[in-house]
Amino acid sequence: MMDIAVVKDIDLQVAFDLLALIGTAVFAISGALLGLRNRMDIVGVSFVATVTGVGGGTLRDLLLGATPVSWVERPIEIAICIICAVVVSLFNTKMLGRRMQWLLYADAAGLALFCVLGAAKAEEAGAHAMVAILFGAMSASFGGLLRDVICNEAPIIMRKEIYITAALAGAAVYVLLPASIGFDIRALAGLTVALVLRISAIRYGWNLPFPKYDDE
């Protein structure tokens, strides 16, 4: 009979892989949408989608010393990004006037998924709780940062809106909940907090009021 600890490790790895693939897909969609908004051809759209989809995971793996990084060993992540880019491009004309809205919501979903995954990976590597939370925020925001820089847009993390805060909150919920309740419940709670906070910020224009700036 297989050892219970081994079964748990396998289940956890499957959960990690599933989160990574879904997060990669939704971030790739956000990258493809911004590429289309900037009138790129299919190669450019696919490139931006790929960089956005795997950017956060690449930073996470490099900082944790998990090399080669995930997409080198699992090129399926690259394939998913390209497929997402092609599918989004096929529906380009149907999304006219709504690309930015779709982009923001896809980005919010990717943010929520990767903040939990980044925190979980750091926690598994034995990182301190504070470091795991920061890892979650970094891995959740890096792909979007690369996307915006490549497309010559003002990086979303530099704008006055709740973005990093949502990632930090989601990662913190995951990390601070007791491990005894199980990965699935902790992950769902962290993901939900990050997603609800980010989408609420998008819909209602929430932002942190501090510090105060004088109008110039």
C-alpha cells in the first residue's frame, strides 16, 4: 500500500499543476487582449500572451532555485499560451470596445490564482510566512508587469488602484489559515479574497487613499 504521506504529496503536486495551468491560461488571455489592443500581428500577440502567462511562474521558480523553470520542463504551458492567443485573436472583432474590460477581469483571475500558487510554493520550500506572502504577490504581478512594459503601457502595479494589495491579501489568507484545514480550503479562501477584492476595486474604483498628494 502506498504511504499516506506520498499520496498527499502527489495530490498536492496535482493541485499545484492545475492552478499553474489555469493561471497561465487566464494571464495569457490578458496578454493576448493587450496585444490586440495594440494592433499586433498573431506572432506579437502570441509572444505577449506567452510572456504574460509564464512570467510570474518564471520569477517564482528562479527565486526558489527550482530550475529549470516549469515551462522548460513542461512546454505545455507555452502551448497553452499560444492556443489562448490564437483563440482570443479569432474572436477579436466580437470584442471591439470591450477588450479592456475583458483584460482587467482575466488579469484579476490570474492574479488570484498566482498569488495562492506562489505563496504555496514558497511555503512548501520552507519559507517564512512573511516571505511566502511576498512570493505570492510577486508571482501574481510579474507577468502583468512584463505585459504592460512590452506593450508600452503604464504598468498596472504603478497605478493608484488596489492590485498588489489584493494579491497580498489573498496570499496572506492562504498562508495564515491553519494547514490542518487542508490545501483546497486554504487555496479557495485565498483565491476568493484576492479575486473579490480586485474585481470590486475594478467595478467601484477602490483605491488606497494614503499617502495624500497635492494637486499640481
